[in-house]
Amino acid sequence: MKQFDIHKYKNTSKDNVSPYLYQDSGIIEHPGRVPVWLYFVIIGLLVWGVYYLLEFWSQP
């Protein structure tokens, strides 16, 4: 099994929190920001959900 070196990942947060390594899966968790494109995806899904609800689930 591949060993992960958690020290090679730089800490870019302002509060000086070190990343957390999930040893079994090798996933590294650290504070970060949500990408802008993901906000657009979330807003798009919410708008589509409201449209779908009004268009197909309302009485004729």
C-alpha cells in the first residue's frame, strides 16, 4: 500500500490549521474555498428544481 506524506502539502489557510489525513483512504482534508463554478451548479439545480416542481407537479 502506498504511504502518504502529509508534510508535502503546504498549509495555505490563514488560521494555521494542518491538513488531516484519512489513513485508510489516503484522502487529505484541509480548509479551503468552494469553487465559483460549483455555486453556479447549485443555483442551476435549484432553479431547475423549482421549474420542474411548478411545471410537472402543479394541477393543470
